[in-house]
Amino acid sequence: ASVAMQTYAQRAAKQTNPAARALLETIERKRTNLCVSVDVTKQADFLRIIDTVGPYICLVKTHVDVIEDFDSSVIDRLQELSAKHDFLIFEDRKFADIGNTVALQYSSGVYKIASWSHITNAHPVPGPSIISGLSSVGVPLGRGLLLLAEMSTKGSLATGSYTEEAVRMARANRDFVIGFIAQHRMDGVGLREDESSPDEDFLVLTPGVGLDAKGDAMGQQYRTPREVVLESGCDVIIVGRGVYGKDNAADPDAVRVQAERYRAEGWKAYQERVGI
Ligand code: 5FU
């Protein structure tokens, strides 16, 4: 069966990258393909939202550089919540520089991302050297990398041959590149006429997911969990404001209700896709 028709458990068993395997196992164990993106600027709001949504997610997505009162205790608390609720951590850093620079940005500085984030991501724009730089830090730690093959925003330039080249770069670096940030499955994308379809399983994690809005005032575009998981074959739905709202201090009961709702929608679309 094509990868899109296999269960998360079947796919977990075949993964060799530790982060990819752990993510698929977590999805299966908790029966959730929901990743919540927590883009708030106060550490108290950040940690409270994560503690609230923790039971309903496989993964939390962070932009730690937006936290105004950041200090290293935020990471300690985040790791405690990851253990308490059984989810993985994805820092959405979107690296985009030369290999030497991204290796430093990934390992060092204020955030030391590689030391706590199971998964991070990079723009393919610099070419394969960005993967060499990041993998020199991430592979020894058992981390996984997603390449940004497509974006959710209006007018995105990541289309066509750019997307195809991103998939080729991933294929050449299977030890570290576990999949894509994209809007569709990427199976077989970018294969040349003389290349046969490889037996490959890239994870597709998809932002730009919302049930109540079509977009925001700054170019974001939303599709539903059903469109993303069932129609486009993506594996994980990434939801931010759809879960925690516009008010960062949102009432935990309201946040919980939305997390449960997106978890249920994402799982139902998956069950329908694989026929279980
Ligand atoms: F790569 C991408 C993309 O193509 N679209 C995105 O929206 C990343 N994102 C991130 O997902 C963005 O940086 C936000 O952190 C999150 C979406 O948040 P929202 O509140 O659900 O719109």
C-alpha cells in the first residue's frame, strides 16, 4: 500500500531516524496528529497553554525567540511538560544560512535549540550545505530536520521546481531529513523520468490549519483538517490561533475545548484516509 494508506504504527516501525520514529509512535499511542503552535510572548502564557493542550497533542511547535521574558528555566519547564504529557518538541526556527552559521545557531547562542528540540526545520534556499551544517550538530543527538518545501502563505515562492529540488535534497539526506513542512504529500515529487519511485516515507507536517477562519490580515491561509489530512495526505496538522485564540491569556477551558476539537477532526480525517 502507498505510504498515505498505511497506519502511523506501520510507518513508525520502518523509520530509522529516532525523532521520526518517536513522533509516529507518539501519534499512534495518543491517537492524535495535532501539533499546537504556541506563539505567545510571555512565558507564563506559553507554559499554561502547553500544560492545557498537552494531553491532546503529539508535538508542540515553538518560536522561542518571541518570548520576551525568556530564560533557560522556560526550557526546563517545557521539558517537564513534554515528559508529563508525552509529546515531542519542534522549534520552528526556519534556518536559512550557510552551513557554518546554521550549525552555530542550532547548537549555541541563547537558545541552544539542538539540546532540547527533537525536530527543527530549514529553508532549502542555500542548497544542500544547510543540511550538512545542521546534521553535524543534530545527527549525533538523534534529532530530525524538516525542509520547508511549501508554505501556507498567499504568494509563496516555494512552488514548482523549488519544491521539487527540496524533495531531492531530502532524498539525498535520509539520515537527518525526516520530512517536510508542506501543504501536500511529497511522495515521488521531483523524480526524473529515468528514476524509479523509491520506497520512501517522508512525514508531512502542515501549518495553515483552521476551522473557523479562511486566513488572517497578514497573508496566512487556512484549510481544514479534512482538506489537509484526507484530501492532501498530510500527516500532522499544526494549529496556532485556532486553538488558543487571539487573546493570549485565554481561559484554559476554552483552549481545551478547541484542542479536543482539532484532535478529533484530525484523527477522523486520518481514519477515513487509511480506512480504519
Ligand atoms: F512554514 C510555515 C508556514 O508555511 N505557515 C505557517 O503558518 C510555518 N507557519 C507557522 O505556523 C507560523 O510561523 C505559525 O507559528 C504557525 C501558524 O499559526 P496560526 O496561528 O495557526 O496561523
